[in-house]
Amino acid sequence: MSTAEFHGYVGVQSRGLIALPASVRERLRLNEPGTQLEVTERADGVVELRAAVPVPAEQAWFWTERWQQREREVDAHVAAGRVSAFDSGEDFLESLDALEPEQ
């Protein structure tokens, strides 16, 4: 087992509260405000906890599968060097004009 893993026991308090060891909370950044744990009860009796940071409602669009696919496409273009840089907004707009077919 690596030093980045924990195995041990924690007590369950009367209201169902558990206290995670400080080393686990710090390593997984569970001390951050708003951090949550995803709880999964499995059929074999195992209870899994996974660190999860909730997504604010106004940012949910970014995490949709379609948007994430677009992000991966952009990453691939950047990695392949298929990008352009412009010195000014004017240069950028001119490049867009060049893309439009003439009427």
C-alpha cells in the first residue's frame, strides 16, 4: 500500500456522522468549503465514499458531455499545432472575413 492510501476504522456517531482522518481530508482537499462526498451503497454491503466538488448551477453547461467533447477537440487541435494567434482584434476579425465565402 502506498502512503497516499488509508486503511483504518472510523466511528459512526449517533446522528450518522463520521470523522475522516485529517491526513485523508487534507490529501483529498476535503477541507475546502462546499466539498461533498458521493456515497454509494453496493449490493455486497460495501459503502463507497468518493470526493466530489459540486458544480454551481451557472457552470453546469460546461460539464455536459457535448461541451466536454468540444473541449477535447480543441485540446487535440492545440496539441497538433492547428491554432492561429493574432496581434489585435482587428486582425482576428479580418481572418474571419477571409473565411466567409463571397456572395
